[in-house]
Amino acid sequence: MLKAMINQIDTIAALATPAGRGGIGVIRISGPQVSHIAESLLGKLPKPRQATFNSFINNDGEVLDQGIALYFAAPHSFTGEEVLELQGHGGPVVMDRVLNAALNLGARLARPGEFSERAFLNGKIDLAQAEAIADLIDSASTQAARCALRSLQGKFSAKIKKLVERLIDLRSYIEAGIDFVDEEIDLLADGQVIIKIEQLIKNLDTILAQAQQGYLLKEGMQIVLVGEPNVGKSSLLNCLAGRDTAIVTSIPGTTRDVVRDQIQLDGMPLHITDTAGLRETSDLVEQEGIRRTKQALLEADVVILLLDDRHPDDQVDASLLAEMPIAPLIIRNKIDKSGYEAGRRANGVLYLSAKTGAGIEVFKNDLKDKMGLHSNTEGSFMARRRHLDALQRTQEALKAALNHAHTAQNELLAEELRQAQHALGEITGEFTSDDLLGQIFSTFCIGK
């Protein structure tokens, strides 16, 4: 982080709007030389937070463009530094000339995400809020945008900080008892520590569920299609994709390897994996395909188990269910052959035809429900994989702490609480590293 803080002595500039022709283009400049650059480009330093109409002039006195100038004095700006925004005509040549004039006056071209990085380093936003900026820009649905905006507004961070505050209080209580062990006070005698840890775990479980929902809205679901050979897994993949992604024949065992495709469902990505049919076989190639099927199951958010409705007496193999890490959605396919009504459910089983598309819309609605597209996302927030990892490590530490509380091992209890606090601190950036910051902000747009 020290390296990033040293870099802040530079003044940075970049185009903040997409490159190309447009009604307007915005150039953003931030850093200690903003006042000097403003006086050179505009002939004056505008009043803070007041839009003024100006000509933009280079060192040779040539008028490059005319537009709106906005000046923000430190620390009352997005980055916490002096900031100048120039809104001119959105032609690539015009914007390039104005940007070059700023660079010639001492600014350097900003790295991707450097404005947001400075806002984080200057304490204007925390790391989760900074990530929400990119997530809001990249939102592919209304629900995703709402969740990203809540994270940007600090709703996610507020939940994390509240947990951290309660952890700090509990740690102080436990560690005080360890420091004054000679007083012979049993901190766990009244059971309050156990109750507080249990409450922390309950609150954390709620936050983790909300974070997982936000993660699905951002990254999409991993869907794995499984079943015996020739039940229509490849046909269902092709039906959802709207193209012939997988080979379909009447010969059982056509699919020997996993076949992956990505589709959009109301703007949200679905990552669908078609797999080799699960059965006993002596074919070495098919055996490898089945092994890969079982590996794909471990990465699935949703498992779709297909059955052939031409054989209505077929039951779900109990041993097959036992191999699945999560309970599957069960579909009986080929109702175009069996004559069963499309889209109907019986005992939680959905009936459809992947060949004709009958019942597919009902199935898509089921997937939307799984992603939360039909649910009330009020209170949910956008989350990333690193957030889920940190929350899961917190969960493990708190459960370990609860076990130590039951066995009165105060030193181990205190250490697990410290680990839980550290994991939560990674989410907001209280505990982080230069490498992590570089990785996060490098995915941002230039000028953001």
C-alpha cells in the first residue's frame, strides 16, 4: 500500500467517458497540480463545485474546445484530492487534444481504476464500495444494478463493520479475562459469551446468504446437466442456447466429455455444462467422461437431473443422488413421446420436451427464481468471490470459537475471534496488500 500512497504525489488525467463520437466527453484530472493546470487551461481557477462555461486553451494560446468546467477542492471530491472535470464535445480528436494539453502541463495518464484507488486510499470509500463502482457499471440487469448501488452506498460495508464492532467488544472481554487470570473470574460461567458467538454466527449466515445471491447476480450460475445416457441432456443444452452446441444422436453415450456453453437469461449469464451419461461402462473414454461429470458436480450452483418420461416407472437412483453435493432439480424429458402435459409439476418434478421446447419457459422461470430475478432483492448487495471466501473463513473461525467456548479454552477462543475479525477486515480493506489492490483496480475502466 505504501507504493500506491507514494504514487499519489502525481497528478493524473484520463478520459472518463467511452472513447469514440458522442454528444459530450469528460476528462477527469486529480492531484496536487490541478490548480496550476486549471489556470493554464481555463485562464482561471473556477469556484469550487460551481459549473462554469469556459474555453479550453493549450500552452500556445490555441482554443481547443469550449465546454463546462467543474472544480472540486480537496478533500471535498471523489478522490479526496483537488479534482477538475472538463466536459467538452465528445469527438475523439477533440478529447485527445484537451487530454494532451493536460498531460503537457504536468499530469500523467491514469492507470485503470486509479481514481477509485485514490478515493479508497484517501478514506473516501472502503474497498467493498470501490469494487461496487465497477460492478454498477458492469450491471447486466436491474436487480444487479440495485444490488451494486447498495454496496456503493455502504450497505454491505455497514453490515460488516457492525459485525467487526461486536467482535472487538467480545475480544476485549475475553482477552481482559486472559490478562487478569489471577483474579479467578470465570468469563464463560454465565453463558453470555456462548450466546453472543451464536448470535454472531446467525447474523453472519444471513449476510453470507445475501452475498451469495449478489454473487450469482454478478457472475451467473454454474448449471450442470446430469442423468443416464440418452435422456436428452444435450438436447436441453441446445434448446437453452438456441444453437447446436452439443452433438445429439439416438445412440446412448454420444457425449463423452463435458460440453460448456454460456447463455444470457434476462441479461444474466448462465454457465451450462452438459456431461457424459452416468452409467456402469467398460469403455475407458466414457469412464473418463463420467469422472469429469462428477468433478463438474462439485462446482455446480444448480444440478439438473434429467429422466426419460417414456419410462415413467424409472425412479431416481439413490446412489446417484448420494454422489451429488446439492439436491438436484428433477426434470422428466421427452413428453413429446410420452404425451404428458408440458410445464406441469408432480411431486416437485417438472415435465418438458427439450426437442419441441414445450415447458421450457417454465423451466427458465425456475432458473430465474434460483438467481433471484423474481425475488425481492431489497437488502441484498453485490458480492465477489473474495467476499464469499472471507465470509466463509469468518464462519469457520466463529464455529471454532464456539467449540472453544464450550470447552473453556480461552486462549484458543480469543485467537479464533481474532482470525474472524481479520477475515472481515479484508472485505472493507482494513487488512489488505498492494498485490490485492493492484489486482482489483486493474479491472476498472480508465478514468474511473
